[in-house]
Amino acid sequence: MNMKNQKPKAIVVGGSIAGESCAKALISAGWDVVVIEKTRGPPTQNPTGAGLGLDPLAQKIVQSWLHEPELLYNNTLPITITENLATEGEKKISSVIGREEGGKYLTAYWADLHGLIYNTLPPEIFLWGHQYLSFCISEDKLTIKVRAKDLETDEIIEIVGDLLVGADGILSSIGPSILPNFKLRYTGYCAWRGVFNFSENDSETILGIRKSYPDIGKCFYTNIGSGSHIILTELKKEKFNWVWYVNQPEPELKGNTTSVKVSSDMIEELHQRAEQVWLPELSRMIKATKDPFLNAIYDCDPLEKIIWDRVVLTGDAAHPTTPHSARSTNMAIIDAAVLGKCLEKWGPDHLYSALEEYQSIRKPVTSAQVLHSRRLGQMKQGLSIPGRERPFDPKTASLEDSEFILNKHVPLVDVVPPILDSIFRSA
């Protein structure tokens, strides 16, 4: 900081859930915040943002940010059951290989959660339609300057602050300038995703799903076939969310995105394959889903550091992960809360101590969860895993393997950092 009694200033890159969570947590810690985001404006019903699950700690954090905490429950559904099914496509039968009850997750639609957090923030802190370009730290190490481009006018702007927060996702623009040799690891599979709005569809499809999946609405279902798996859960506002993971060579991606351009032929092939490998009720729902989209799935080995001088990474920018433990959004929200509390505890004059504490709290947890999620994906996709004699087969799964793939075995998921105790006391 340059002036006494002036608030410290953070520049957050990324306006998705990770970035807005950081903005909320840092404002609560007494910081001024500017958010740089390349999209033209806040999303409403973003078609590429499907369903997600919030764990109890993330729920408490989000509630502590809301003016009316009950709004979270008005926009989510409670999930208390997880059930894994072995599905035989040729015989069109499924059998339960694992089930746990008593869970405390909430399912949400991406745009709904984003809107809840966004509506608690001053809109003037967002620079929509601006692309991050670069940063430099002053010679005296007291400030950081960020350059960004207005995508409408091509004007280059410069913002000076005390801290740069990289919260811009798995393809972070900040990471490469700090880690020039950083490379994502393609998992060997992609994910078809869709949200089926059953307020607009025929009752036969809905009745079929509810008959085949009787606990839908309170259960997170995973159907595991031969070298493939698909998850199914219900969202608020009459929606079913599904994600189907398909083994395939790494696709050719264009631009700074993991999304694959989808053609009508690809969707037709998706429908035909669904009829072959899944229950008729599930394949019928997939066929009735409007505008399914396809993402390549990546992660990376845990980074050695997630802080450098006046730069800190959070969310998928800090720990790219696969989706199989429902950790991506949860880790981003918890990262933001921990970072905010560390900055509040140490104050702006001890920034490096705050960042070191943030890293020491979050890095061991996120590293373990990234590697656990990787192994889950490899097992459910029937891929070779170092140390295993043969790939996982749901039809012959051991009790040990069936237990391992349940959500309750995600490492450190129930650990609440002491620095967040105040959130639990107030929520």
C-alpha cells in the first residue's frame, strides 16, 4: 500500500464463480476489488454452465455472503443419497454396487449460484468485456500493475493494485507467465453434458426416469458401464442434470477453451450410442435434451506453489481437477474464503505472511483431492491405473473398490480450517 489509511486493492482476473467468490471474500476483508472478465456481461442462464454440487462447508460460506441466507435453499435441492449402479447395456439392466445415505450436499444450476453471489457485489467493480494481458511488479515490490484490453474499443488500460488474484479457471491466462513449462494433462476422455428441462417435455420421459431412478430428487446417481459412466441428478426448477464421460483421443481445441465444437452428426451419434449402452429411460432423456455440449477433461499434477510475490491463484487456476469428486466449485469457494480470512487476519502490511498461510492451508487439501478425483475418473472409465493389475470392472467390482468410489472417501472433505470457524459460528 502507498498511503496510510487507504484500503488495499486487489485485481481479480475471472468473473465466474471462482472470481466473484474472491471478490466477495476480499471485500468482506476490507479490500477494494476490481474484477476483469472477458465476457460481455454477467450470465443469466448460461447454457454451458450445467449442474454442480455444494458440500456443507461451501454451503456455509455462500450463506455467510448472502443478505438472505435462505436464498441458497430456494435455488437448490438437498442431496442425501449417493448410489452407484453397474449397467449392462446389452441386457438393459442395472444393479446397485454402492450406496450411502445421510449426505448433506446441495445441487444447483451454475447460473443460479453465480447469480446469488453476483447480486451481493457492487456491479461497478466488474470490468466486463476486458481481456487480461499482463502484469508487472514495481521495482520497490510494493505494487502490481495489470494491463487489460477493452474488447469493444481495443483500448489498453492499466490498473495498479496491491495483489493480483488469478481466478480465471483451468486455462488461466496468469499461470503461463509464472509457470512457463506448465502443461495440462488430458485424461483420455471427454464429457457430454446436458440439462433436461422437464417443464417443457412429455410426461413419458419424466415418468420413465422417476421409475428407473426412484430416489431422483434426493440422490446423486452414477451409472457405470463398460469403459464409460454417466451421472444423473435433479436440479431445482424442474431440471435433470446429466454428464456422460466418453473415452476418446484428445480433441483438437480452438481458442482458449476446453469446449469442443459440436455438430448435428456428433449429437446423432451420441443418441445412437446412448440407446446401445444405457437404460431406455436414460437414453430417451438424453435424446430429448436440447443443446447438449461437449468438454475435454483435463487436470494437472499438484503445483509446487500457488503464490508468487503479489500474485495468488485460486480455484481451477490453482488446481485444475477432474469433476468426479464434485470439488471444482467447492474448492474455488473455500479457496476464496480462506484467502479473505488470511488477508483480514494479517492486514495489508503483512501480505506475504497472509499468502503463505493461505497456501499452507489450501495446498495439502486441494492436492489430495485432485489426485483422488483423478483416480476416481480412471476407475469409472475403465482405464489403466498404475499399481492396479487390471482396470476397474463394475460387474466384478470388489467390496473395497465399490467403497472407494463413494463420495465419503474424498480426502479431507470434512476438515474445516480453523481460520473459517467464525463462518460456522455465524451461519
